[in-house]
Amino acid sequence: MKICFVSYDDKIPNETYDTLEWFGDYYKVPPEHFNREALSMADAVVIRGESERILDFLYRLRKTSEFALIPVIAVQEEEDEVVRHSVDFYALEYEFPEKKLLIRDIIEDINKRNKALYPLRGEASEEILILRYLITRKTSIKPLINIRTLKGYSYPQVEPFIDEDVFIALQRMSKNKLLNGKFVDRVHLCPFCGSAHLNFKEVCPKCKSANIHIEDTIHHFRCGYVGPESDFEIPGTDELVCPKCHKKLRHIGIDYDKPSQMYLCDSCGDVFEEPVVEVTCFNCKRTFDANHVAVFDVKEYSITSYGENVGKLGFIEKLKFDEVIKNYFNTVSFEFFKTMVNYSMSLEKRYGRKFVVAKIRIYGMEEFQREETYEKTFEMMKNASQILKENLRDTDIVCALNDKTILILLPETSKKTATKVLSRLIGKLSVFLPQEVAVKTEIIDNYAEVSKLFAEAPKQ
Ligand SMILES: [Zn+2]
Ligand SMILES: [Zn+2]
Ligand SMILES: [Zn+2]
């Protein structure tokens, strides 16, 4: 195993060197410049030093398509939570030797999964790298409470991959069904700057000072006076005396009671029942009513099966209808479909049980995609899949042959019924589909044609 060793200082303990040697080959590279040659040979990077330096290196590495997915092991003298969550394995310097077996296993696992991915053609997008990161690390993207960030949360695992706001990027990937978000926490943000560093405070409704306090009220039965407890207090004693009739109060419940509490403002002297909640943002220093606080849900993101396909293939630009369908449907493989058709043919021969094979051809999706955004195309394909699903029966067997052809086996169905089912389906589809996209159906009801279909598939 070859290790690229990056250290930001030279006070390296002998045990660390011994451990590096134990892995096999290691070569120490000067951290100042990004050594591509050394990285291209390495099975893993072991990096030690201060947090800022490690993160800086990691941000450069993860943005380089070629090296983005190299396993990274960080070694530090003092623990840093953000670094710990950013790298593939984290060890304090003294733990490094004893963790070597585990580290080797992790490196081997990641690299095995790295090798199983299709090679990338050219520079990969940030999204592809994030998907590949999730596939090769078998992990999800977890939010970490982080006081150093604006929203109070960060995603140290994937932030090194991207330039833009991580929350926006993850939300978009989730909207595109590449990731699946799960609620973790709700944060309150400043409506002006988006900061979570807010000071909520109860203030006086009259002068807006936070210098208020709460007190019991006392009701003196004898004269009917009601006022805050402090009005009854005699300084330097424990005694309570009514400020109105000047009688000493004796027993609670007998000559007086405490019916409620009230707030007193120590700035303007106002007395009130409910304070107002105001918020000051520590970032932009504005003050606003608590009702105007923005609410934001922090999520943990895991990869969807669709995201896994996209990540493995390494491209996202072109959506294929058959792949989208497979996410909405229990489609069958072409081999299984063939078996079922052959089985239906023998049932028909022997017992006269009718069946129909239908072929649906879709034209123009590729052209539509060339003109439209990824999101719009995905939405269109998703809805078309939904219509297919709703208008077929549970017993119908669907095979998404390629991005233009769908085969359907309708068992126990006459040609007349099949025609009805299909024309209803086409009717629904054509109402919804954009102008550029056209659908044609064909019922294949003789064996010669079925064989012909099988002979040409699944090429086109
Ligand atoms: Zn006041
Ligand atoms: Zn009184
Ligand atoms: Zn603010």
C-alpha cells in the first residue's frame, strides 16, 4: 500500500513513522504545493497538522476530479470535531499506531469501491463527486453543529467538494431525487442575513427594554388593593405591609393571596402581563419581532437508488426515461419479460388463454431534454411514469426496454380490452406530455412479430 504523507511540521514521533512504514511504501511530500505525481500513485493520504491546514488541503483535493475520492486519514495532536468529520478516518497522534489495522481495512474498502465505478470522462461535476463519495464511503451526509458557521450547522463531509452554499446544493440534489433528506433539527434564522446567531429576549411592550422582571401580585382582602409584591415589602425586614391601608399582612390564604404574576419594567416602570419577544441578530445586528424569524429544517441526506445509478455511471446531464421509470415501477428485466411471454404463448396454445403484448414508443424526449433543464425533464419523465403506473393493472408486466421503448404484457386480456386500456393510457399521456413528445402504441398479436421484437431488442 502506498501512502502519500503530508505533514505541516517536522516534530513527527517515531511511532508515526513506524506506522507509516507498516502500511508499505510511504513518501513524504512537502505540503506547500499540491503534488499531483505523488497523489496519482497513492492509495491514501495521511495528513497531519493544524486544522486549518488540513482542511485547506482537503478542500483542494476534493475539488480535483482525479484525486477527489482518495481516502484521507488525518492525524492530530488535539482533537478538532470538524476535521474529524471531514476525513475518512481520524486519529489522535498517540492512537495512530494502534488503529493501523482498521485504517488499512478502510482504505482497502474505499479503493475497492472506487475501482468498481465507471471511469470518469473528463472533469466530473461536484454533484457526481458527492454521489461517488457516498457510494464509496457507504455513508450519508450528516449535519454537524458548528458555531463557526452562519446557520450553526455544517456538512463537513461534503463541503470540501463544493464552492456554492452547501444547503442550496443539497436541497437541489434532493429535489432532483439524487438524495433523500431526513429531518434532523429546526433552526431559527435572521430574516435579513440568514444567521442562526440570534438573541431572543422578552422586552417591555412600552419602551422595548429587556430590563424587566417578573413578580407575584398580592391581593389584600381587607382593602381590596392588588399590586406587585415589591409594593408590600419593607426594606430590611421580612414583613409585608399593604401600601394602601398600611396594615401588616399575616397569613397567605387568610388575609391575602397571590392571584397571579406580573412583569415590571425596570427602565420605564411599566407594569404588564405579557412581555413582547424580540430578537437581535448577532451577525447583522438588526432587531426584529420574533414572528419574523425564518425557520429552516436541517436534514441528513442519504443517496437514493437513482442517485446511485447516476453516481456510478458518472454523468447526470442525460436522463433516460427507462431509468426514471424503474424508480417508480416494478419493471422486469428483458430476460424475464421474454420468459413470461413465452409462458403466455404456451398457455394460449394449450388452454386458449388470451394475452396481448403491447409496445409503446416514445419520440422526442431526447430533443425535449436538449432544450429544457434537467429538473424540467425529470419532472416530465416522472409524471409520465406516474401516468403509466396509474393506468396499468397490477397484473400487467412492464419492461422498460430502452429510453424509447416500453413493452407491456397484458395477461388474460383480449385484443379488444387491450386496445381500450391502451387508448385510455395514450389519451392521458397526450394531454399531459409537451408538444415535442409523441407516443405511439402497437399491439403485437402474432408470434412471428413477437419473435421479431425479441430478435431486435434490447438494442433499440
Ligand atoms: Zn419599559
Ligand atoms: Zn390593604
Ligand atoms: Zn442578521
